[in-house]
Amino acid sequence: MKKLIIVVAVLVGVALLAKRFGPKFENIDWEKRFESMPDNAPPKWMFRNISEIHDNTDRILELLEARADNRSREDSAGAVATGTP
């Protein structure tokens, strides 16, 4: 029972701190903070890797969309050539 009370008290404290200091964190330019970190800082590694993953995902989606467009064009061209609807 004591552990439960302690856990609840800690959660209430964290919630109060988040409510108090939460709005201040919205005004932080995180990209500038990451850029000012040394190159071997783990948060900078994570930010860089997440950015690279996002860029790669965008490239993959573009390739898949282009491939789907080519297939639909080939299917419609094949249908026109054979006379099937």
C-alpha cells in the first residue's frame, strides 16, 4: 500500500511539473539545439538518423508511386492494343 501511495505521489508531482514547465518547452528550437551539440553526442546521432530514415522513406514512396504509375500505363496500353476494356 505504501508503494502505491509513493507511486501516485510521484505521478502527481511529474504531472504538476509538466503542467508548470510544459509551455516553456514549446518555444525551444530543437533543431538549433541539436546543431550546437558536438558530433559525437547521442541525441545528435538519433536526430540525424531519424532525419535520414525520413528522407529514405520519402524516396522509397516516390519510387513505388512511379512504379505503380508505370504499371497502370502499361496495363492501359496493353488493353488498348488488344482491344479489351
